[in-house]
Amino acid sequence: MNIVTSRLHCPYCGKLFELEMEENAQEDDLIEECPLCGSPVDIRLVLDEDGKVIDAEIHRADGDTDE
């Protein structure tokens, strides 16, 4: 099992944290809690043409774009 690490900024608290994911993740859209502030964040995995995780994008889980 290969692990991919992505550094993300929480859209709520603005702090940087690392997210580790399996390279062959089964889902490409996850709701997780920020490990620093506990707010729900929508994490969208970026996959290559072979379906392997290469990066992640993070958004507010409430859909609000104001940060």
C-alpha cells in the first residue's frame, strides 16, 4: 500500500495540516474533520489517468465560499 501526503490549508481556521491517503483510494470526495479546529471539510482527491491519487483539494463542507 502506497501512501500519498498532501499539505492542505483548512478553509475555516486557515492552518496548514497534512493529509495522508492511500494511493488507490476508492472514493474521490470525502468529508473529514480538520484535525486542528474540528470543522467539517470537503476533500476532493485529484486522480491521474490510472485512478491513482496525486493530490487533494479542500473546500468548506457547508458550501460557503467566504473564507
